[in-house]
Amino acid sequence: MARSVSSKSAGGSLAPWVGIALIVILFDQLTKIAVSKVFEYGRPHELTSFFNLILVWNRGAAFSFLAMAGGWQRWAFTALGVIAAVVICYLLKRHATQRLFCTALALIAGGALGNVIDRLMYGHVIDFLDFHVGAWHWPAFNLADSAITVGAILLVLDELRRVRGAR
């Protein structure tokens, strides 16, 4: 993604963006702790006709990708999350004045690190949000995953806005 010359000036404060990431991590970890303490593994708690809370563990990545890979994926996804956070910190520092771009990156960093914490502490990611239509269930996810998704959507919107402004 190319950015304008004026946005490349260093010296912007990381504080607001680190704050957003820390808030994501805090809420993510608190909800995972609460669900782990209150719910029995694999037992759904129906809240609406399309939404349950259910404690499940994901040893893989999104949609349980590589969940049965034998254990190496824990460390690979942990390293990937840490590398992503380091790259994001660099981008936040470089583009600290671009609010939408940095908000998106902060959400992604917070979500990635929230899941890294799970992998380091438990060897798996704790998921608990379960949306469904009839018998078809979307794979369970958590607040960290939600923050990553919202951040990715904001990145796309930021890029569309930037491209539209360049016309």
C-alpha cells in the first residue's frame, strides 16, 4: 500500500494505537477467562435462535486450519502473530497521523496478540462465539478474531478512500 509523502513522517505517537490494541487484548482475555470458568467444554448455551455461546479450543488458525497438524502449528502461528505485531508497530509509528489506517492496524495487532497469549498459555486459542442457521454453524470465534476482522475491513475501507481521493 503506497502512502502519501506527508504521511510517512516519523514522530507520531504510538500511544493511542497501543491503547486500542491493549483494550482489545484486555477484553479478549477477560471474556476468554470468564467463558473458560463458567462453561463446560463443548456444551452450547443458546442465547437466540441463531447465536450460542460455546467453549471450544482451536489448535489451528482461522476455521481450524491446520488444527490437526501435530503441534508445530502452535509455534508457527505464535511466531506469525508476534511478527505481525512488530510490523504493525513499525507501520503505526510511520503513519501515526492516519487515524483510520492506524485504528485498523491497532485492532489487528490487539487481536493477533490476544490469540498469541492463548497459544503461549494454553497451547490453543479459546473460542466461544457460535453463530448458526439451523444445523449449519459458522466456526466458533472470539473477540480477538472479531477485532482482526473489523481491522481488515477498515483497512479495505481506508484503501478505497485513499484510492478514491487520488482520482
